[in-house]
Amino acid sequence: MKKSMLAVAVVAGSVVLAGAVQAGSCGSCSSSAAKKSAKQDVVDTAVAAGSFNTLVAAVKAAGLADTLKGAGPFTVFAPTDEAFGKLPAGTVESLLKPENLAKLQGILKYHVVAGKVTAEQASKLTSAATVQGSNIRIEAKEGSVKINEATVVKADVEASNGVIHVIDQVILPPVS
């Protein structure tokens, strides 16, 4: 249950950056899933990869799956199940409660940027506006790309309606 809640939080917001990250550095991401993904939307691509169960569950719980299956394009910074596992105990469960729906949606939307931003394009940026409304920081240096504190571990996973950049942490929007 904990991982599925974390996945929900991660999926909503995990779509936008990559950069000078070596392809294939995400051991949990299937290369056959990446090849098939160009014919699948970002949600189905995440499902096929098998390492985004928590994110997908969170996206569905937040009511955002249909949106992310839409025309897009979207850039999703997608945390893996392992990334969700780094959250404090009980975080995912709490976010999945109906009274926390708006918070969950905000976290997930913070992982998504409108438009298709490739790793090459992202590596030239210092920030990007998320669908949630706040900016994420982008830092490319010494062969890696960071989105806030998260590191992009696999970039440019193509989907029919955008691109996914795999990150090693769930990123949280600024508290207002």
C-alpha cells in the first residue's frame, strides 16, 4: 500500500527533464518497453516499464490518468518505485486519503511540464514551469542533470504524447 501511494504522488508530477544522462543507466527500465513506448502514451509507457507502479497508482488515484493519456505533449519527470520508497513512512498512504486529493494532485502536477522537452533542450535550461504552477530547477553539469534535488537516471523515454525522464527522487513543490 505504501508503494502504491507513493507511486500515485510520483506519477502526477514526474515528467519533464533530462539532459546529459547516459541512456540505459536505469537498471529497472526495460529497453523493450522504451522501444514500444513511442506507440503508447506516457501512462501506458510507465506501466510497461514495470518500475513506476507507485506513480501510476497515484496518478490514477488523483484522477489524472485520462489527462496524461490525452494529446499532450507532456514532459514527465517520473520517480521510480525505489524513489517513492525514500519518502518518510506513511507519506504515500496519507496522500492517498480523499481529504488529501488536492495535495496529491499538486505533487503529481509538479512532475509534469507542458510540451515535449528533450534532454538536449532541458540541459540548456535553468528552470521550467510545471503544470502545478511552480518552477522546477534544472541543473546540468558534469554529465548529469538534476531536477531540484533529484537526478535524472534515464532521459528521453519516448511516448506517443510526450517524453519521460526517469528521476531518483520524488520532488515536492514549494510550500506556499
